[in-house]
Amino acid sequence: MNSDLNNQFKTRPMARISIRSELSRSLIVALCLTMGALLMVVNWGIGQISHEYIQSRLKHDAESIIAALQLQPGTQTWVVGERGASTVFQRALSGHYYLITGQDIEIRSRSLWDYPADFGLLSQGEEKSFEMPGANDQNWMVWQLGFSKNDTPFTLTIIEDSSPLDALKWRYSLWALLVLACGAISLFFMQQWILTRNFRYLDSVRQKIQSFRYAEDKPDLSTVPQELAPLADDIDQLLQQLKQRVSRSRNALGNLAHEIKRPLQRLQQLQDESANRFAPDIKALLDDIQWLIQRELKRARIVGVSSPGRQTNLAVDLPPLINILGKLYPAIRIETDFTAVETLPQDRDDMLELIGNLLDNACKYGLSEVRLTVKTFDDRAVVCVQDDGKGLPQESIENLLQRGQRLDERQEGAGLGLSICNDIIESYQGRLTLENRKPHGIMVTIELPLR
């Protein structure tokens, strides 16, 4: 039994799902997707704005160039007047260029210099725009227009370097990324703060339920948030149902024992008065029933008023038990040492039944003194009951510690009553040890986890 209880005591609980972790993970994924999509939209939008802005400037410059295009009377050659084009077209590789082509006609801006450029001819009224790499690692945005002047067809190609705007676009995109990252971090910490603040309501529910274990008062769960109200109502109903069921069960058991006691006494009297060859067997069966009734009555007397769901307040719950046992066994002096321990997390009724049975048996088979000690450590509570009786043989102790072995409470000299105690200890995943004291007596030690 010790090995099995030790294994149960050391078993770790299964990992639980964290609502905070799930919400944080979902928020991070949502923020990453939203930020990625928003950055793509911002980058695309800035690119479109830049493209439209440059193209509108190219069209404006094209109107000025077309207006300045003229045929010289003397040479009969087409030229662009100096006032028709901005000075930016006069600097070499300035990033602003134009090229006018026609049948055996090519007019270049000074800025285009001798950079090779061949863009083809367009029909009158046709427009075309595109991007391409240009001189000195520039990114050219090209706009072309087919037109005619004095019945002469021309194709105007006007170019602007968009690299400065592209650099500005990426700079703004990085700033947008920084702002979004700061916003995402702020949202994350705000979510954690909101979760912490609202989870306090759950802590208050837990504390109120725990307070129900210390007293008979019904926990007030009316102040919880609306979302938690159904859960609080279910918990409240469950606690009340549990209390009523356990109380009814124990009261019914005590009432049954009291009610059946008188008919059995009458039946035993009739058996004593009658001469029957089965009389010894009937007497043995009646004695068994009478012993069971006395045991249940003793358990009801030890526990007292049923209050399921409460923790064990040693200073309040143990003195009445000690007082009852003192009246039952006036020749036994019961000494206690539990002043350093205020409460135990185990159920009050279970602990009173456990300690009461151990003390009852110690008083029954002790000679003059019984001692109860309760101590707590970091993770366990230790209950120790000692008597000064004649003790048990070592082989009996070893048999008792084997799983499934029970000692007969009615057997003289061996009334430790472990059948009830073992059930309670196993329900709390505890451990029980027995040993003979020197020079005489038995010491029963129980270890119960505090968590």
C-alpha cells in the first residue's frame, strides 16, 4: 500500500490549457497578419501616389516641350526653343530627360547626353507609360505620346528618375512599420493588463468558494461580471446540492442506526428466551449487526453536525472531539499538540472521522495516555497518534501495510480501525505508517498533501 500511495502522492497533474496564452497567441498572429497586410497596402498606396504624381508632372512638361517645338525657317530643321524646356533638362544625367523622334528626326535634351535610348514610334494620340532601369542606377519612369505638328508626326518620350521618391517611400514605410510595431506592442500589453484585471473576478470567485470551506456562510457570487454569472450560478447550485446530499446521507445513516437498534435489541431478547439449535449462529449474526450499528453511531458522534465542504479548523473542531473521547474513556489522559497549525485543507468531516477513529482505538487499547500531534511542512501535513498499550506483533504491522489488508476491529488487541482510515487517506493520496513504540505502544503516522 505504501508504494502505491507514494506513487499517487508524487504524480504530477496534467498540463492545463492557459486562456492567457491562447489569447496572447491569437493576438500576436492577428497583429502580424494585419500589420503585414497594412504594410503592403501602405507601400502599394505610396507607390501609386508617387507614380501618379510623376506622370502628371511628365504630362505638364510634355505640354511645354510640344509648345516650344518649332521649325526653323532658314534650315528647315525642328528644334525646341530654350524657353520651352526647364533648365533641369540642360544638366547632364540630371534625372529629367526628353526625346523627340520622327521620320529622320531625333531631338535630345542636353541631360540625356549620349546615353543610348531607342523607344520606338507611336501613332498620333497614342500614349504609353512604363518603368525601366536607366543611367547611373537610376529608375526611369517613362511616358510617351504620339502627336503631329505642321502635319509632321512625332513621338515625344519624357523621362524622370523616380529613385528619390522610391527612397522616400521606403523611408516612410519603415516609419509606418515602426509605428505599427509600437502599436502592436502597446496592444499586447494592454491585452495582458485587461486579462489580469478581469481574471481578478475569477480569483474573487475562487476565494469566495474557498471561504465556503471555512464556514457555513453561503458565498455571495452576485458581484461577478455578466459573462461569469452563469458559471457562478452553476457553482453555487453545485455547492448547495453537495452540502445537502452529504448532510442527508450522513443524517440518514445515523437515523437508520438509531431506528434499527431497538428492533434488534428486541430480536436479541427473543433469541435469548427461545431454545433453538441455531441459537449460537443467530446470536453471532446479531452481535455482528449490533457491532456495525455501534460503529456507525460512534462515527456520527465523533463527526457531530455535518458540514461538508469546510476545511478543518483544528482549534475549533478538535476540542469537542477530545471532550467526547474524554467522557467515553475517563481513565485515559489525551494530550494534544496542534497549536502551531491553524487549518488543514482537507474536509472537516473526513479529518474528524480519521482522527476520531485513530484516537478512539488508541484510547481503547492504551493503558493511561494517548498523544495527538499535528504538524505541517512545505508540502504535507503530518498527523501522529501514539498510545501506551501493548502494541502489535511486527508481522501484524507488515500485513496491515500490504494493499487490501484490513485488521478486524473486533479482534482483541488489534483494534486500530484502519478500514475507515485507509479509505479517507487514499482519497487524499496520502500515506500511512505504523510502528511499535519503545518501550510499548503503537504510533500511527499519517502524511497528507497540502496541495
